[in-house]
Amino acid sequence: MDLSTLGTETRNERTLDLDRMPVSELLSVMNAEDQTVALAVRDALPQVGAAVEAISESLRRGGRLIYLGAGTSGRIGLLDAVECPPTFGTDPELVVGLLSGGPGAFVVAVEGAEDEPARAMADLDEIGVNDRDTVVGLAASGRTPYVIGGLKHAAARGAVTVSVACNRDAVVSRYADIPVEIVTGPEVLTGSTRLKAGTAQKMVCNMLSTASMVRLGKTYGNLMVDVKASNEKLVDRARRIVVEATGADSRTAADALEAAGGHAKTAIVMLLADCTAEEAVRRLDQAHGNTRAAIGRP
């Protein structure tokens, strides 16, 4: 497919005089263009929902969510992956981000890495991709060879495959069980897909990981009860989470957290089920980590 025919590569008629615009006008145009992204994502919500169901099932079966991408797309997937352990208390290997060119390409671009499908095959084999995993290929253009090669290889290994592209009828969609197409259109700066296309991919990744973790019981209401209290800010957040979830005063919440080893979810079950930390851990184990089930509330 000729790159020049892609919506993400064509010139934006509203910004033909970008270099002559005063800053206020330039920013106003960028803001207006960004507002179209959420609407484009909304049009693809059924497909995003199907991807969430697939990812949730993978995680329940002991599989993983694996993001795969090059350039900005790969960096967005990697960013989402590394945020899951502190937010949801997950093992770092549960949500994985594979970036063409390796982790070092996050800060220094590795030229040509995206053009090599064999790199994706090797990267997936290195982490042992298998039939319990869901692999999400991110490609703004929808034609990145690294992503196409990765999706084909993942499918051959039995994994569920999802593609996220920002053009209609994307090539990468042909290689995914669940194709997601977010049609973001021409960029303010022609071809700079770190702009609207990047925002769209970030929004979709936010949905995929967050909704899947909610489905797995990693939240209680809208509280991140599996947060890892690894610094002063997060210790305070964990205490406030316990207060919000239980109605306990700050001192009681802090005492429960201390007894629970800093784990907000355990402290919540202790207070709401009126039990010891050991009993709370047992209840959570039996409930597969679901707080509502552990305290016996619908």
C-alpha cells in the first residue's frame, strides 16, 4: 500500500498555513483536532470491547497481555505495560511491551527496526509467546512490517491477536482476530503520527489494560485497591483508599494497612469483614482476588 494514500499521511486542509499561524491560532487548531480523537475511538468501542474480553480471558488462564509495536506506537504500548505493576499490583511479566529495536529504542530511535518482521518473531519467541496470551499489535499506519510479522507469528503459536491502527482498511487488520481501526485522519503536522494517532492509541491502551484489570477484580468500585505503596505518595493514597472503601477513620485505616503489610485490598477486607489479616488473605485467595466476593457483598 502506498503511504501517500493513507489518511494519517495526507495533508490537513486546516493547517496548510501552519508555519504562518500565531501561537494562539496554532494551539487552537491543535486542540480542535485533538477533540476529534475521542469520537474516533468511540466509533471503535465494540471492537475494543471484544479485545478486552479476550485479554481478560487470557489473564484468567494464566496468560499475558503483550503489546507489540515500533516507534511511537511501540513506546505507547511499553508505557502502558510498565504502569500496570504499580497501579494494579501485577507481576511485571503479566503485561509486556515489546518495542522494535529493544528497550533502548524507547529513548533513542533504532532506524529500520520497524521494517524487519523477523525481529518481532525473535522478540516473541524470547518471551515464549503461547496459546494463553493475547498479543496487541500497535501500528498507526496499519502497515508496519514488525507488527505484521509479530501478529502472524503469535497466531501461529495459538495466541489471540488484536491490531490497533489509525487508518481504515489497514493491512495489519488482516492479520488480527480482532482488528481495531481508529480513523484519526490527517495530522496537524503532516505524517506526524505521534499526535492524533498517538493519542488514539494511548486512549485504546488505557481502555484495554484498565478494563481488563477491572474485570479481574483489581479494583473495588473505582478504587485501585491493589496499588503498590512503594513511596510516600502511594502510602498516603493507600490509606485514603482504605478510608474511602470502608468509612474508617484515618488512624484505623493506617493501623489496618500496617497489619496488612501495606496492601490496601487486604486492609479493606479486614475492616469490612471484621477479620484478621491472615483471614483476609485467605478470603481473597478463595475469591481469586475479588474484594466484593471476599467480604461477601454483591
